[in-house]
Amino acid sequence: MMAVLVVGIIAVALSLTLLGSSTPNQAAPGHPGRATAATSTTTTTTTATEPLVGKVVGIDPGHNGLNYTEPSVINQDVWNGREEEACDTTGTETASGYTEAQFNFNVAGFLAADLTSEGAKVVMTRPNNSGVGPCITQRAAIINNAHADVAIDIHADGGPTTGRGFAILEPVADGPNNGIIAPSQTFGNDLKSAFLGTGMPISSYDGTNGFVLRDDLAGLNLATEPKVLIECGNMANAVDASMLVTTQFQQAAAKAMAAAITTYLTQDVPAG
């Protein structure tokens, strides 16, 4: 009878031991460290693969595909923070008729996808290339109202046919944007470094060493977040145009912008 009782006790003890070992990742009472370690590993992995989680990025692909159909709309005057400026323009195009509006939107789409894959929330000022506007003041408001952490205006230039290269346009203090001047310059430096990797040279005709200070653009004058405008190349130049129209360059341009945005938001912006 005693032998049977001992065997029973041993069987119960073994069952309890096996039950406790069947859920190795569940923290036992008094031992929270096991669950904390698992959570920490997951958080570290997410941070590494999606470094922009919690960040908002504004993207403004300049112009729009049907702007030319509504001159009365895009030619109306709006206040750009310093003076009257046209609501929008049609943009430029290559000698073969490839439009800047299409280029801008293509790059913006690739950029949005890259940033989303890194965890960012992306705010675009227009959803397609088959509309009119919105006005430059509305574009600024869309991004400002989204409380973007950083923003970029995407363009291509229509400069002299002999000129080549990209230029980064930066804001000048005008009151509403006083607080973004220094961080915009920092972001501009990150963008220049990244964009050199696309194979497009620094502009030979616009600005100094790739940078231009502009106080006549609503997108920069009215911004409340760090922001720059990039002219990705000169559509009037045959060499630049041959690059700008390709999907390969458009994707490379977007990746360079994404890299600059990630660098700025993860390395340059003070924590907290």
C-alpha cells in the first residue's frame, strides 16, 4: 500500500514538472524576466527593419498632369508668404515631350513605397497625375496639417540646354518658417550626399555647390516642418533628360531621397 502511494506521488510530481516546461516563453509568477526578454528582442528587430515607425513624411510631387487644361485655375494668384505667386504651373518637359509632372509623380510613388516599408506614415499632396493642382499654398497646408517630421518637394528643372545636374532649394526665414531653417539645411546636406549616388552631377548652372536659397516659393515659405525642394536634373539638357525619363533613375532618385530622410530622422533629429 505504501509503495502504491509513493508511485502516485512521483507521478504527480512528474506531471507538474512537465506542465511547467511546456510553455518556456510564458513568464511564471515571480519570474517576469523571461517574457521581458522576448518582448525586447521583438522591439529591437522591429526598430532595425522599420526605423521610421511613428514618423510622418510629407511628399509633394510638383505640378499635375492636367494643369495645362485649366489655366484660369493655376494662374490665379495666391499669397506665398512674401508675395503673390501663381497657384501652380504646368512644369517643364523634355524635348521629346516627357513631362516634369509625370517624372515628379513617378519618383514620389517610388519614394512613398520605400518609406512605407521602413514604417513611416506618408502624406502625399496629390494622389495621381491626372488632375489639376492643388495650389502651392494648399500643398503646404496638407503637409503642415499632417504634422510631418520632414518633407520634400520633388521637381525637375527646365534650365539652359548646356547646363546639367541637380540642385537643392532651401528656405529663407520669413517668420512662419523661422524654426525650420537650420534643420532644413541639415536635411539638405543629407540629401545632397545621398543623391550624388544616383550618377546625376551637382548643378553646373544653379546655386553654389548644389544649394540654392529661395524666398519666393510657397512650399518653403509656408512650411512648418524641415523641408527642401530638389530639382533632380535639367530636362532641357539631353544627357540629363536621357536619365530622368528612365525607371531606373527614378527608382534610384527615390532611394536616395529615402536614405536622406532616414538619415535625417534617425541620426540628426534629437531624441525626444
